[in-house]
Amino acid sequence: MDGKGRWMDNVMIERLWLSLKYECIYLHAFETGSEVRQGLKHWIDFYNTRCPHSSLDDRTSNEAYFARRIIKLAV
């Protein structure tokens, strides 16, 4: 089945939300909305800049993204 609603379209984002919930939300007892915002900001920063991913050849998300952008700009 191709097109809109295909299960493979959401695999990556569902994995991201699962990691976010188990590594950030469920581990901390946030009291206020500002604490939640700060906690999410800290986790997303960690995920993008310091957490290597096997699917990206053990590079961080930022390393993979910006390397691709530099290649596109050079062409």
C-alpha cells in the first residue's frame, strides 16, 4: 500500500516520540509548564548534538544534517 496513511511514513517520528517519553518525560516530575519546556529543550539539544545514531553511521543528527546541507550548497 502506497500513499497517504502508509505505516512507514510515521516510523521515524514515532521512534522519536517514544525516546522522548521514556528518556525525558517519564523520568522527571515536572511541576510547571516552564520546567517541561526547559526539560524538553535540554533533551532535544542532547538528542541532536551529542547522541550518535547507528542509522546515521554513528553521527549525531546535526552532523548528518549539516553535512548533507553543505554538500547540496556546494553543488
